[in-house]
Amino acid sequence: MICIYCLENKSSDDFSKKEHVIPKLLGKFRNNLTLNSKKGNIAVCNKCNKDFGDTIELCLGRDAMEGYLRYIHAMKKPGELEFFKNGRVSVKLAEGEFEGAYVHYKYDRSSNMLGVYLVNQVGLRRKNTDKFEFFKLEKLGTEQEMRAKGYLTIGKDYLKILCSHIDQLELMIGLLEKKGFKITRKSKLVFPFLKGATVVAKITSIVDKAVSRAIAKIAFNYLAYTQGVEFALDKNFNGIRKFIRYGIGNRTRYVLLDTSPIFADEIRYHTKKTLGHIVTINWNVPKTTILSRVAIFNTLMYRIIFCEFFKGLYRPIAIAHHFDVRKKIVSQVPLT
């Protein structure tokens, strides 16, 4: 038996773990699509399965927007947010006096809900503007560097210190002074109070190679499940195979952001008909290119290029499945 990722020939004992098309971290479904579950779809060896779970899937669940949305959709308990790393995901206030200031979600034990909390940061403004831009202390340059970039570093009210707790103020002032900023006790210090307030926040996320590999793996698993393991082993897919397994290659060659709706009704009526996951494969036009669409919570949308120039016999492929995260069922849907 040959693994569709490492291409190593191994015994049946090395394929004992189920491999899910949509990883379990994005939901458990009663009739889930799985590889290694029956004769004819033995595809992913235990080593590749474990390595993916320990690396790119861990990243997807705990350090990417896909993982963040699990809490928004109540798939994960609020108290589990403490395991989220917040390396790739950034949350900022989207309006008001402190627009652009960094905040983060944190579990509030008293309400058993997610609350918005300030991050220690500094606001500076450029010349000829009243709008402040905010920087986490570890990302803030020295006084000379910020002045060279056009920010005011002297004068009245040239900065705002946003502190998560007053006990940390002296530490923040000390760090700023080490960077060359002159802080006087007459400087205006700001302590915005968010508890109990309703705020509008903007969430952004970095889609890097690790996230792209995890998304491409969903699509490639789906290819093996719907079109057969033998087809997935075709050498035409060696490029994306190496990208998924070993991170070899440019991510934009295989994975692109694509915000266009998948369902025709969503294009026509400008509304989402589902908040579930969608995976598709289309081999149509041009007939040398095989594509997939992956939509996580029908919100984070990707286009995956399996092969740009397939060398072999053409066969029409147009298939899609919907993973309903509320009803916990999977169903094949028309691809239009």
C-alpha cells in the first residue's frame, strides 16, 4: 500500500488510523468522509497522519482564523480559548476614539463568555493628523526609528499609553524610556475601560504556508476520497503532494484566496445559505487544470490548484459536499 503523501510503500498496519477529509478540529459529523476506513480508500499512512496533526492541523486549529471561528460558532467552549496562540490572528477596535487599538478575546469566568480585553500598547500620530496608530511594545521601534517614519515623538499629547492594568504602567514607561521616548508625569496617559462595553472589532489573519498546506490537504484528501486513491497517486499531483507533506514550493502556486461564493443562489441573492464547510472539485475549463474550492464555515474561501497542466486522459469532474456544522451531517450538493 502506497501513501498518497510520502509515496512510501507500507504494510496495512501502517494505515490503521482514520484520515478525515475535514479534520476533526473543524467538526465531527455522523456520516463523515474518511480515508483508511474501508477497502479501496486506504490512502494516508499513520506517520503522515500524525505529522499533519502535530504541525499544520495544530496551526489551523490554534493559530489561524479557522480556529478562531470555532469559538464564534460555539464549536469550542469559551474556556478553551486559553490554548489559542494569537500569532497569526489580530483583533483591533474598528471604531471610536481608540480605533485601531489592539484587543484580544479572553475567557471571562464570571459570565462564562468571551470578553474583549486591551493589549498593552502605545499610540503615536503622524504629523498633520489627529489620528493615532497603535503598536504593541514588542513591535514598536526606537524613538529615532519612529521619528524617521514620520511619527511625532515630542510635544504635548504626542502619544497614548493603553494599559491592560494600572499595575503594569510603570513597566511600560520603563520600556518606552529604554527605546528613547521621554515620558513625563505630565504626559497624558489613557486607560480605556472595556468591561461591560459593546465594541466593534475587526479581525485579520495571516494566511502563510502552514495554513495553506492545511487547506490544500483538505482538498487533496477530498480528491482521493471522491476520485479514488489510484488517481490521487498520479505523478501529475507530485507538486502539490510535496507542498502539503513537506512545504516544498510557493504556496500561491497551489492555494489562493477566493472570496467569490460557491453556490449560485448566494451570487444571485447576495446572502449565505449556510455557515457550514464546502469542498468541491472541478475539472472542466480549461481541461488541463484541476481545481478545488474549500470554504471553511462558508466564510474563509480558498481556491486550490491540484495541477495546472494535467498530462493524461481528460474526464469531467464536478462534485461538491456540504459539511453542516449544526446538524452534523455531510451531504453531496449540486455544483453549479
